[in-house]
Amino acid sequence: MAKRLLPLLNKEKDLWCRLYGSKYGEIHPWMKREVRKGIYQFKEIRKGLKALRGGILKQIGNGTETKIWNDPWITVIPLKHWPTYINIKELEKYSTVSQLLINNEWRNEVIEKCFDSILTERIQCIHTDICLRGDRWIWTESRNGELSIKGVYLHLKQAGIRAENINFNWNSIWRLKIAERVKYFCRKLVWDRLPLSDWFSKFSGIEIEDCVICGKEKESSEHILFKCMYAENYWRLVEQKLGIKFKKRDNWTKGNWILEAEGYEEASAGWLKAFLANSLWLI
């Protein structure tokens, strides 16, 4: 979903951008209004936009589409959220950045009246590109202004936004000598994307159904793979046959089975990880 943020903000002419724009209206990185209704993909885009707004900036072309007060155009934080000196009475006369420009040059006398010396210097250093014809949203942490999956990962990691799987060592799965379909399954398990009732209920609004096997608990990846009576019998049998006692299977859905296997001798850790991965897929 990350790659769709900038095209949607820039109102590109792709069909999906026009459909989202006509149905949900304009979106903004600093918008407080929550979207309660809407398809799952759009809700995820809104969540991603909020998490990544620390790296999104409005690049100035002619300034007509950038609001002085509400848009992040000096830094990634809009002026309304930035504690700094501003001459409110003077700034009320202007609404868009284009009113601070004349012939694609900054109106220094106006800027000096509205902002303090530090902000004035920052604004005067902003390059305006009339070739853009309009303003556009860019990703500040890349040279070309485009957003990539790698850029998202590095931004979230640097910002300290820690999900349980954001720092997961994916090479511990990719390097296993197992079938590609098993690796893909383990990836979906860690990201909680297995097509089970609890996952579908997140965006469909339909109440979670009970496990189709035992009918005792709600159907989720943790229940199906570990807590269901049949799964528990399987893991108990594995421990007996291998002569291994797993410490606990809490959070194995988040990849902790990798750590469990690495706790054994190096000679046995490799095949044990491969065995556990295949076991999860077969269950």
C-alpha cells in the first residue's frame, strides 16, 4: 500500500486514484478525521499515511495548491503544528504559498513581516520550480522524491515505530532449505495475513466464526496452528518423537519458532527450523 500514498495525494489520473478521490474526497497526511466506513485498502492507506507523514513534504511549483498554514511545505510539519513565531495578523491576509511569490521569486518583504528570521531564511532557501506547473507531494528521504518499500522500512525503523514484525530477521526464513510455497506461508503467518476468519473480519465487518475443526474458539492463526485440540496433539507428538521440549509456543505466529530452534545446537538448528516451517504449513 505504501507506493499508493503519493499518487493518491498528488491526484494522479490513474483510474483507482480518481475512484478513491470521488468516493472519499481529499486526503491529507495531517488530517484528523477518521475514516470509519470504506474498503479495507483505503483504510490501510490512511493508516500508512499517518505513520509516514514525518517524511512527506509539499514541493513548491507555483504555490497555488499549497496552504500556508495547513500543509507541510517548509518542513515535514505544518506551521499550525509547529511552535514558532508567526505574525498571525499579517499572515491572515494570505492563504496559499502562491501569494508569497511573484514571478516565481519570493516576496521577501512579505515573508519578513509574517515570519521570524529563522523561518524567513528557511523559506528563502526553498527552490520553486515553475516547470512543475503545480505543487506536488514528495518523499523527502529519497533523491527522486519517490516512495519505496525500502524507504518505508528505514523510516519506520529510524522513527522508532516498532511493530513486532518490523525488525524480524526475514533472512532466517528465506535461507531455509524448504519449498518456496512454505516460505511464502511463513511470511504471511508473521504478517498475520493468512486467509482465516479473524483476518477477513477486519475489513468485512462480519463476525468471526468458530474454528471449523473443533468449534470451541474463534478461528485465528494462533488457534488453528497451536491451540486447537488437534494442533496440540500434533505438537505433543513432535516433542515425544524428537525428544525435545519446547519452552512455550506463545507468539510463534510472530516468528518466535525461529528463535526457539536457534536455541539448540548449531548442527540441529538448521533442520529443526526447516522441520517447524514445514509443520506449520502442513497443519
